[in-house]
Amino acid sequence: MPALQPSSTVAVVVPAKDEQERIAATVRAVAALPVVDVVVVVDDGSTDLTSKVARDAGAVVVAHHRNRGKAAALQTGARAVADWERTRPRAGVRPRPLLFVDADLADSAVAVAPLTLPVLAGEADMTIAVLPRQATAGGGHGFVVGLSRRGTVAATGWSPEQPLSGMRCLTRAAFEAALPLAPGWGVETALTIDLLRAGFRVREVPCDLQHRVSGRDLRSQLHRAAQFRDVARALGRRRAQDVLRRLTR
């Protein structure tokens, strides 16, 4: 059987919750990229008009009836892409890489394009966006970023510049190798560790993206606490797996 040819296009997956103000601009920005031929928005339990606005902007929309977290949304989006592809088969071509895009990027989402180039060219199995200084300063102190970076270094020897970056492009083989994804906000940290340990090639790529940053209010602090919890759980689970493997050798 002849080898499958690389795909020349990517499928975008956008996890979203209560993003009716920005989702249309995000969808239109990524849909305008020449390498994108489908945009899937996963409405993760929104209480606003996120689904309708995204659909009106041209996205394929899949909705969770309740909030299930980012990892679940990404997995739902990947399944939706596979379903979409089955209705449009391409003989002799590999499944499209997945391009994960945060819902709050709005018009700046067009700048995710550089993430696709190394993956489509076969030079990387996953790319991670490195964002510039944001127009609005955040209110965090870097605790979650530091935890994720230290954990990644300890597990793999690689020190990512922005370990929590959610904008990523990866081959379907890499995505499937990482399943099941770590729950909640631990998904990015675990994805990097698991793919590096499995021998996949991971690269950071500068992208001129602007997103809504968390402030110093109570809601933002609770969000950071949830991030810290989920990243710590993902790292702890992988350390426990390492101990178990050593004990069973």
C-alpha cells in the first residue's frame, strides 16, 4: 500500500465558554487563512450566545450541555473534525493536523499561521505559540507558569518559554498518542511532556497574538488557583507513573 501524502490543510479547533463578544472575529480570522478548510468551535457549557454567533460566523459548532473543561473540549473538537472528514474523504492523504486556537484572540487570531508551517512541512510534530508582551498587563505573579516550566524541565529536560500557551498545531498522530488528555487546565503541560517523552518533535514559534488577560479580581484569582491545581495534578500523575514503572521493572 502506498504511503499517505501529507495534508496541505489544517483543521482549527476552538474551545469556547461565554465568548459571544469575541468568537465571531476569532472564527473569521482563522477561517481566512489559506491552509484552513474547517473551523470547529466547541461551546463548553456557555450561558450566552457563543454557539449562535460562532455558527453565524461560519464555524461548525458542537456544544457541551455543561462545562466539562478545556481538555474535554479539545477532544470533542478532534472527534468533530474526524466526523467532518468522513463526509469529505481524501484518498491517499493523511488526516489534517489540528490547530488549537483560544476563543478570545479575536482579529489577532490570523497570526496563528506560523504555527502551521513546520507541521505541514513535516519539520515538527507539535508547535507552540510564543506570544509577545500583551497590550494589557495581567495580574498574575507567574506561579502557574513557573510550576509548569519546572515540571516540564524535570520530566523532559526541555525548558519551554511559554509552557501554558494554548495555541498549538499538531499532527493527528501526535494528538492520538497523547490521549486521554490531562483534565482541565493541565492539558497543555501534560501534552508537551507526553509528546516529548514519546519521541515527538516539539517546537515553539513566535506568534503576534493578543488575548484577554486575567486581572487581579476574585474571579481571576480563582481561575489561577484552578490552573495551579490542574497543572500540579498533571505533573503529580506523571511522577507517580514514573515511580510505578521503576518499581515494576
